[in-house]
Amino acid sequence: MREHDIAKILLDIHAVMLNVDEPFRYTSGILSPIYCDNRLLISYPQKRDAVISSFLDLMDEKELDYDVVGGIATAGIPHAAIIADRLDSPMIYIRNKPKEHGRKNLIEGHLEEGAHVLLVEDLISTGGSSLKAAEGVREEGGVVMDCLAIFSYQMKAAQDAFAEAHVRLHTLTNFTALVEVARDEKIIREEDVAKILEWNQNPSEWGKKHGYE
């Protein structure tokens, strides 16, 4: 099962870590039992290749329509570059904000008017950065219908935001699958599973509810 295979890869290289006893504090101040850094994948060629192959399989299964592969800065860029190379496809990347000098580009690379851009991201939390990139492409005359990502926290806010923006999200794995694999691999205790799974339902209140604050 793809979701579980990719989740195991992320856990094996510690791109995703789970800790209920000492939760991670995000920049926002939110406490979380999960920390994700998929950038680590680029340093593991065989596992990186498995992720790219899974992306290509998913694209075939969903019969995604695209003219250009678009990497979302910064973590989506390497995966987009490899996908574009495998498919002999044009590529662009989308900055998180326009450059402050030169041509002040938001998008790097050539984007034809009306071209369908397949966005590539590493991680989806609320979906804000991905949908900001989609908006930027649309403002430059491109068409965005689909976004690929390695992992999603499965937050309702993201689901609602993607639906509102009319962008279909396709992920290789997700929060639920990752917790299931972590349980099966005995990375987390069975009695902690329910507590961890509560987190993405109300992240801002999770720490307080469980007495960490």
C-alpha cells in the first residue's frame, strides 16, 4: 500500500518524528506530537527514487493534465526538478514572494499563457503556501488544477482551502497512515495512538488539553 510504504520511508530516515512525551513546539507556539522535515529525502538516493516513482505512478493513476511541472519553493523544487527530468517536461518554480531586485520575478522559468501547471510540494499543513503559489501562477496566466505533495497533516482547514481554491490535492501519504505505520513498527506506544490522532483535529488546543501547557 503506497501510503504505508512512503510513511515507512519518512520514518526510517527520521524525516518525520513522533514524540508524545516531549512534544515539538512549532514557531507559531503550537505543541505537536509530530515533526516533519521531508527535505532530508534529497540525501537518500534510493528512498528519493522511490518517492519520485510513486509520484509518477500517482500521476498516471489520476491521469493528471499538465504542461509544466511547478516546484513550490523551497522544498518542492528538487522533487519537481526530478519529476520534470523523468518526464522530459518543462519546469518552473514559484517563489514564496517576488524577488526584490532585477525583474522581481515570482515565477522562475518560462510560463506560457494558458499552460497547465502541476504544482509539487513536500508537505501540506494548512495549505497556505501551496495555494499562494497556485494564485501566483494563475495571476501570471497559468492554469492550476492539481497539486502533488509527499505528506499531508490532513487538517480540515487545508481540505476546505483546496476545495475553495478549486485545486485537487494528491498526496503520497498522510498523518493517519504515518501513525498506523509508527504503531506497527512500535515507534509509538499503542496507548498513545488515540492521543496523537487527536492533534490534527484541533492543533492549537492539543497541548493544553493534554497538560503540556
